[in-house]
Amino acid sequence: MSRVAFQTATVLDRADPAQVIDDPYPYIVVRGALPDDYYQALSASFPGLDGLDPGLAQANNKRLNLMSSWGPTELPSDQAPPIWKQFLADHTTPDFSRKVFDLFPKATVEGGHPGERWIRTELLGEGLAQMLQLKGPVADTDILARATVAVNTPVTAPASVRGPHVDNRWKAYVGLYYVRQPGDDSEGGDLTIYRWKKGARIDPWTMRADPSQVEEVATIKYAPNTLVLMLNTHDSLHGVTVRQPTPHVRRFVVASGWFPGVDESRLLGRRRGVVERLKGLIRPLVGKTNPEPDYQD
């Protein structure tokens, strides 16, 4: 299959601004995001877990970053299949970030030069510019696009890989593109959109929201060739439903946009197999079956 035939295809090409949902925060669901033949080629060449330490590959419902346009991952970048190298390149350009904000025009304001648009950081969260110590206005094309090919490992005991939370404040947007494995008959692993309950103790930018303080708004099925893209505001609460035992991995891509100045060294990095095995033994003893990563990716 020709690489050239797909070199301009992105998961945003079929996104319709009219389908953006503003409640409880701006997000869009794009089903059939890529042409079917391109999607099938990506799916067929999705990397497996064969090259990983068994302690990682056999961990229960564990998030692993396999390949990425930048930042630490489990597999060397030179092992990425050519079609995935092209996919990562196409989803990490300034133009891609601009197309994201084309879908969410309220999040930008015209800049000081023709065609320039600045991010309305106060719309994402009060005092965000000060928290991130931004040195001035940030253009939509200054947002650092990152694409990461990831999996959640097979499930031996029912678990949610992540409860209700908000992504790291360094992100301006986050998208999840699903590459569900053919024959995957597993249950769960769907994305849930939450909002704070009326009268809740609101915790902006929370990495782990109290489930009793949030309510479900919508659930998007983990379906092949489906994109969920959201602005990352201080209350963009979302989580993943419990997955039932399955030998299948949950395959997806994270397309995210980061403010300049992010510390790449603090991103979720490689995991050591022996450490994961020890954690698997300890968690049942301490009652923690779904700990959060040290740094949200």
C-alpha cells in the first residue's frame, strides 16, 4: 500500500464543527475519522507487545506508550512501521493544531498580525497563564502537537485504567483515536464524559476526582476508527469504564497539544517489567487497584 496515498490524511479531515458539543465542555466525536483502507492498513501494522518485558506485557490493564512523536516510549522510534511514522508526522504539525482550534473558535482570539490567533488561556482555566508561567500570548500554531501510539494491556481482573479526572494543565487539547483490534470482543473500556454535580466540592485540574462528586453525561463506545477530541479545560472531566477480563489489548492513539515550556522529562515514560510485577503483588494488599500515573500524559 502506498505511503503517498495517505500522506495528508488526518483524523480531523472529516470533523464537522457543527457536531461539536459544548456541554459540559467543548468536545467532538468523529466516527469513521479516516478512510477505511487507510484505517485497515494502520490497524494491520499496529505494534504488538512481543518486544516488551513480560512484566509489562502481562500487567493487568496497564497503560503503555509504545511509540510517540516525542517523549519516552517503550519501543525505539526506529521500530515504528513506515505508515505509523507518517501518521505521527501528519498529526504533529502546527497546521494540525490550527485545525483543532478551527473546531473550537471560542477558544481563540485574533492576534496582532493577519491570520494570527491567540489561545484564550483564561477560557481553559482561571490563572492558567500564570500557573504555566507563560511569557506572553500563545498562538494556536505555537501549541506543540504530540501523537502517541498506546495500549492498555490485557485484563486478568476487572479494572478501570483511569477514573474521572482532568488531564494535565499543560495540555490545550487532547484527542483519543481508537484502533480497536479485529476480533476484540471485550466489554468496557469506553470513554465517559463527566461533570461536577450541583453543589460538589469542585477541584480544578484534579488528577483524581471523587466519584461521589461527579455525574455521567455521556459514554462514547470504544469503537474502531473513532476520534474523541476535547478542549482541555480545568473541568474537562472524563474517565474510562471498567474493562472485563480479556486477552485483547485496548489500542489507541493520543493526539495532544501542549503549551510551550512543558518539561518533556516528566512525561509518562518507560516502565520496568520487574517493577510492574511487584506493583501487581502489592496493590491487592493495600487495596489500590487503579493508581494514577506519576505524570499525566
